[in-house]
Amino acid sequence: MIRAVIFDYGEVLCTQDRAAHQRLIALTGLDRDAFERLYWRDRRDYDLGHLDGPAYWAKFARDAGRTFTPTQISDLIATDVLMWITLNPPMLDWAASLQDAGFFTAILSNMVPEVLRTMLQEFAWLATFNQLTWSCELGIAKPDPAIYAFTCDRLGVRPDEALFLDDKLENIRGAEAFGLQALQFSNITQLRHDLAAHGLLAQLPEPVVV
């Protein structure tokens, strides 16, 4: 029996802002492939809080064979934040319907400090979730089983009583290995299909496909 639904944030409760993504690439002066390779190379250390924004982008510059001024680094940080704060309203609506139906809800996200700071300032709806688990605060990131354990413990549920949604397959596999029920998210239409295929619509409110 499902008692809780645990959401990833990036590409689940939010969608990547494409215009900000394009601007971020342009600010680095790299082509898309080189940018993506370097952007993700040290992202885990950034998510873990081992790097802050200036240190992350300074290392990015060194790896790219470039030098960024303090002003350029500030622009890169601000644009990176903008890239991750465009919300996904149908998923927020579904989270609200779960809350109204009495289910526990949580966000479990690999998250960098600067994006989190903006979210906490601007998103009052975060307070409607029973648990907020951010990698940069704990120094633990998905798919480490410890972060799933921490979230379930804070919710007061067994792993098999929670459904976890994430866009990244490695995080889904980590959640399943820990004992969570887990579905890889791509869009709300696919989510509804997957919930139905797993017999979960008998327990959970149905997502509204728009």
C-alpha cells in the first residue's frame, strides 16, 4: 500500500528552461557537446556541496582552457539558476491532489546551493511537502542508498510504502535496490500510463493530462 510519493525536482517538478540553457552555452563560448561534457563532469561535487558556484565555474573554465572574470562567473551562476526554476504545473497539481488525498509527499533532489537558495526564497509551495531532502545540505546524493533511507525515515514510511519518481534511470535503479517502488518520469502522459500499468491508479489520484 502506497503511503507516500517522493518526487525528484529537476525535470519532474520543473522543466529545464531552454532559453536559459542556450544562453548558458553562449556565455561559455563552447559548442553544445563540449559544454554538456564539462557541465556534468563536476556536477555531482556541486550537488554534494563540495563546490560552490564560483568554484564550480572556475574549474569549468580551467577544464575548458578558458578564463572567466568574476562578472562572467556571476552571470553563469544566475543563468544556471534560471535554467532550473521553470515549474511543471501539471506535476505540482498532481502533488497537491496527493496531499489533499492524505498521502505524504517529499522532494528528494540532487541540488546545488545557489538554485536551492532561490527556490526557498520564491517557492512558497515547498512548505506543502512533508519532507524536503536536498543533496547539498546532507553531503549525500542519489543514487546513494543513504539519501533514500534518510527521506523514508523522515516520512515515517517503509521503502515499499513509497513511490519514487525521477527522470534519471540510475536514480530509479538506486531507489529500486533500496526497496522503493519507482518509476522513471518523462512527462505526465507517460506517468499516467505507467501508474495504470503498475496498478497504482487504484490507490492514487489520477494525474490530469493537459
